[in-house]
Amino acid sequence: DLVPTYSFGENELYRQVVFEEGSWMKMLQQKFQRLVGFAPCFFYGRSVTSADSKGVIPYARPITTVMGEPLTMPKIENPSRELVEHYHAMYTRSLVKLFNDHKTKYGLPETDRKST
């Protein structure tokens, strides 16, 4: 069986550095993305000695993990691409439902703020 799980609060453990448009760091990040296909992400947490200094230790924030209903997945030696996509879609639907069922309990809005 495969059990969908989602952990609320993980996004609060680190802060991401967002470079201003037109800055030399943003241009370097974009050049890197064009060369290798992804943009490097720069982030920080707290330091070992002080919660007020930047470092690599995650910030102390609550994390709550919720678990969905187990999904029975058959063992198939050489599954077709279509079969893999079928079970992937089943897992993804379960994960999205799990997130939507619990998001307001953990401080997220009922609707997404950004347009899709």
C-alpha cells in the first residue's frame, strides 16, 4: 500500500533569498537557469549560537503531518507508462484531497491566492 502524507509547516523552516529584478545576483541566477535548466535556490535558517543570526539550522516551527487512506498498489514487474500514469494520478488526487481537507486547520486559506 501507498499512504499519502502531507506535512504542514515545512515551508516555514527556512527563508528563501529572493533577488531583486535587475540585480547582478538575479541575472547570475537566470544565466545559470538558462545553462543548466533550473535556477539555484538560496535559503537560510538560524545559526547554531543565536536565533537572531542566519545559518543552516532550521527555525523552530511546528510541523504537523497528516496521513490519508492507504492506496492499494499492485506489484507489477514491467508496468506500462499508462499504468504508471494511472497510479500516479490516483496518488496525486489523494494527496491534493488530503491537503484541501486539512489546510484551513493549519493556517492556510480556503482558496489559493495566486491564479492558476
